[in-house]
Amino acid sequence: MELQPRIDWTTVWNNFYNTQTSEGAGSAWYVVIHNILPTYTRLHRIHLVESEACSLCGKQDTTLHWFKECVVSKEIWERP
């Protein structure tokens, strides 16, 4: 909540709990909402890795990068 103070967290959690998804999808969204996806940026912040750089492309590894910006994730999302 502190990282994203302008987000209406009540609405986010209501939407999360009221949307019917599989257990796997729900677990994935829970990790994203809580910002606990083990990106290199997060692991660097808690001193578990030396760099924030993505091991695949070298750019800063954030949640957005992990899902959308990385060359490898783009290939996955854009594959027919």
C-alpha cells in the first residue's frame, strides 16, 4: 500500500476476491498484487543478488519488465 498510495486497495481486493479464476491464476495475481514476485529488483533490494539487471536481457528487472517488456516475455505473449 505504501508503494502505491493512489491505488484504491479496497476495490483491488474486492475485485480479486469476487473474480472466479483458477487457483493458479489467483496465486499468480496474489503475488503480483503484493509485489512479491522474485524479480531481480526485489531480490537486490533485500540483498539476495548483486544486480537489478534481468538475467535474460540486462535491463532493470521489475514486475512490468518481467511480464511485458523483456524480450523473452514479449516472445511468449506475442506467440500465436
